[in-house]
Amino acid sequence: HLTNNTCEARLGLAVVSGAPFTMRSVLLAVPAGALLAPVRSVDNGTCEYYRGSGDVAPFLFTKPLPNGTRVEVDPVADPSGLCVFPDAACGSEKDGAACCKLRPGFEKTQFAGLKPYELNMYLGLLVLVVPGLVQKCFARRKEASEDSSQEGRHKAMISCIIYMLFFVAVTVEIWLMIMVAVMTQGLLTVPTRNTMLAAQVFLTPVREIFQFIEDVMTVKINATLGAKQTHKVREVLCAGVIGGIFSGIVAALLVTGLCYWPSIVGWLLAPYAGHIVGSSCNLVPLTAEIVDDARPYVLLSGWSWPFVFANMALRGFLIGIGDWWSFGFVLLVEQGIGLFGIIKYFSATPTLTVLGWVGFVPPAVAFVLMVLLLIFRPGIWDKYLSSNPVREESTATSDAEVSGDELTEGTVDVSARQASVVRTRSQMTATWRETAKEGLLAMVSDLAVQVPMTVGVYLAGARLGMGAMYQISALQAAYPQYGLAWVRGLTYGFRIIGSQQIGARDAEGFSNFYESVVKHCSLLALVSIATTLPFPVQISFALAEQACEYASEKACLPIYATVFGGGDYTGATLQGSAFKFFVPSLCAMCFYQVFKAGVYACQDFAFMAKAGCLALVFVFLPSVFLADAFGSAGAILVPMYLPCLALAIAFAVRIKRNTGQMSRGTFPLWGQDGTDTDEESSESSAEA
């Protein structure tokens, strides 16, 4: 039995004076969910809920009753100074109901009750997307007013519709990235989420190694189109698609072999398993169980790469030829399938297997759609992809090399034609060789960023245990929510449009576009700072909600303490030192992604490789040894993201230097690649 005052304090209920009052009557009278109503504080005066918590309890621990309802349980003071909730019995529940949840309202801000990531999303739309959309609409309207003809108005209307389609598709893609981050972090248990992160940091370097051709191909295709060299598009696109499928299959076979290598896969997917912290906790699954649960996710992720790699070249081609209808349609379908899978299936069954299928199906469908679009669009096929352009080049060249007497006599030297075909084939071979070389250089730069992240995650798991690794997992999930997702469209546009402008030798256009990108990225950084720095506690506890179950058992408290702190634990916490490094590392990642796209557009691959090697040797190695000496998750974040900051600065300076050379006409790519001028003159002489 409870008194009315106690009931009001615990449940926020107004009890009618004089009414029969028992716990059972309250439970039956309270609507579903009322027991989870917000509580300002619970004052036990004897233990901490987290470091600096005072009497505020962030989590609501409950236990089930025989009638199917749930009732809140009280904390017990542990000798360590932390609050433990043994009555919650998280390890004994078999009905799938969570024994603890974040108290409703704890993670919300004072801005209209929005969560921080929701506030970031709305501010991002308002500051980054809406101005560009309004500007485009006014530009289209101005074009329509200047061209008062029916055809001009129709063209402007179609252009607006295309832009709106592209806007919706990119918005869905951003939303998907945010939803995947939110739902995986919020629904997966701590060991499963850590295993997912370990799989990602293990798969990403492998993907970068085998993806090197595709990154270069996207730029090559658009540079070729920008230079109006339509006869070269076919060989470049074929190299991108075929090379992507082949390299994706090889990478998938490698991943498959590692998945079934017992002595390796356990350490790759559960680096925290051998740490002493939490080793006696019953809530931590065995390594064999972790591997069995994660293996389908790793396999499906690896075998999606052939489609992902080929899609990069196909998307770059569609954008390069200005087929925004097809690009927007495919992107919208692909992201829509992924979003539907996350909301419909993953939310109902939050397992890594379901997540693997959600990642596998969309790129496979997108690949099939793009191939069908290219095959059944005669205009595109005839102009860019048929063998005619190659034959025309061969014929034109051979005709130009044949003497006038032979032409007059109506005879053609067959050996000259054969030599021309051989030269054409050798050009295609040279294209593959050149692309592979440049791709390897770009790969070095990408690995200079991915290797520190991989080392940091495994270092945290192996040296500091599950809790410290979960701090990094939580922040990794926060990056897309608070800025990194917004950079995706910006970097893709910079890589595509920038390479077209450079191919067309539009120095002024590239310089203006670069300045616009820098402004947008700076605005994004301000939005990220405004929506993260004021809310470290709300963001941290919302990200690490799944770790609350470790406060239900005394043996599991060390894991809980290494995430949130409290009691006699003196190490780093998620809401403390780790969060202080979150915003700088987020800004470093955003600027790095954007400026890397600009250097890709400049095809400055040798510089990327040199900068990457220098960042690894002189930035990462010294900082990782220092971080290991400090021994905290916050310290490990420094070597993980400091190379990103160093490369972002180096790439920004390099792009500025390249734009200056473009304006003076001394850009090396233009000086050493005179193919467009030579080929235009040869085509003109052939036509003559």
C-alpha cells in the first residue's frame, strides 16, 4: 500500500480523496503507458545514477506483474556508490520487453520539446536546403519570364519538377541515413551494436581497397562528358561498371573467407570479449553467439559491393549526361526501399540479419533499374554506349590517314583500318591502366582516414572493454544524425559538377562552386554546434539507452560505469570527455568529405596519396601512442579523427592553389592533357 502523496510523486497521478486505494487498483486504473510518465527526480540520498546525477534518475526500471502490467522498481545502493536495480531482473525476462527505458522527456530540449537530432534536422532543412530550393525556383521563374513562349514556360516547368524530384530523393537519402543511425543505436543491444561497429570498421578498409577504381571512374566519366568527348564515354563507363562488379566480387569472396575462419572472425567481430571488465556479467553473450548473429550481416554487406561499386559509375554517368529524371527516380526507389525496410522490418525485428538484407536489396534493385534504363533508352544507348562512336573514330582516323588518290579510286587500305582498331583497343587498355594507377593513389588517401578509425575502435574494445567501445559506437551513430548525412549530397555534387567544370575548363565556375560549397559546409558546422554543445547529457543518454540494463546486476555495473560513470569510477564517460571531442571530430569529418570531393574533381590523386601517407606517419602514429597512454575513449577519438582534420586543411589549401592555377591557365591537368584539343582538331580534319 502507498500513501496518496507517494503515488502522486511516483506516478504523477491525482488521487480522489477517500477512494479505496491499493497498488492493484492504481495499476488497473492507470492507462497504458502512464506508469512511464516523466518523473522529475527520485531522491534516495545514497547512490549515484551517473556521474554528477544528483537525485535525477535518467532511466526508468520496471518489472512485469502477473496481470501483464509493469511497475517501477526502486534502486539499491551498491558499495561502489552506484545505484543498482536488482528487482528489474533484466537477464531473466523472455518476453522481449525492456526492463529499463529512458524516462520520457529526458532527452528532449526546451525548443518545442524537440529531441536534439530533430532540432538539427529541421535547422538543416531551413538553413541548407530551403534557401537553395527557393533560389532554384526563382531562377527557373526568371528564365520562364524572359522566354515568354509556350515552349520556354514548359521547359522551365519541367526543370522545376526535375529539381523537386532530385530534392525529394536526396532528402529521403538523408533521412534514411539518420533513421538507420537512430534505430540501430536505439534498438540493438550493447554487444550487438559494438559488433556491428567492429564489422563496419573491418569492412570499410576492405571496401576502400577494392573500391579504388570506382571513385576515380565517377570523376573520369564526368570529366570526359564535360570535355564533350562522347566517343570516350563508352570505354570509361564499361571500365567502371565491369571493373566495379569484378572488384566487388573479389572483395566479397575475401570477406566470405574471413567469416568462416574461426580464429580470426571472433576477434574481428568481438574485440571486447577478452577484456576483464564485465567478464562475469550474465548479460554479455558468448563470442560464438556473437559471431553466429553477425555473420549474415557481414556476408550480405560484402556481397552488396558488386552492385554498389557498379552503381557509382552508372550514377555518375546519368548525372553527367543530365538525365536527372532517371537519376532522381532510381535514387528515390533505392532509398525508399531502404527506408521501408528499416521502418517496417528492422523496427519489428531488430537483428543484424535483417539489417544486412536492408543494406543488400536496395543497391541490387538500383543496379537492375539503371541497366534497364540504359538498354531501353535508345537515345542514350546510340549516342554514348553503342559501338558506333568507336567505329566512327576508327573510320574517321583511318580515312584521314588514307591518301587522296586511294579515296579517289574508291579503295581503302584495310591495314590502315586494322591499325586504327588496334590503336583504339590500346587506348581502352591504357584507360584501364591509368584508372587503376590513379585509383590506387586515391585509395592510399582513403585508407589514411579509415585505418585510424579501425585501429581506434579495436584499441578501445581490446584495451578498455565493452563500455568504452560502446562510447565510440554511440558517437559513430551520432555523426549522421548531427551533420554527416547532410554532407552526402554536397560531396556528390562537388565531385560530379566540379569534374564537369574542370573538363569544360570553366575556371570561374569551379571557383564559384567551391566558394559556395565552403559556405554551405560552414553553415552546416554552425548548425551542428548549435544543436549539440548545449545538450551533452540528453544526446549521450539517448544514444546509450541500451546500456541501462547493466545497472540491473551487480556483476554488470562495471560496464555501466564505463559508459556513464558514477560512484567510485573515475574514468572517462560518454557525456563527459568523450562528448567534448564529438563536435570537433564531426566538423573535421564534414570538411574532410567535402574537400576530398574537390580534390577528386581536380584529379589530383598523387597529392592525395602523399598527404595521406604524411597524415598516417606524422599525425596518426604519434597521437595513437599518446591516446593509448591516457587510456580513455575520449583520448582514442583524437587519433581516430585528427588525420581527417589534417587532410581537410591540406585539401582545402590544395583546391585553393588549383583554382588559382586554373584562373591563370597553368593548371597541370589542362597542360598535360591536351587530348580534347588534339582530338577536336583530328575530328575536324577527318570531317573535312
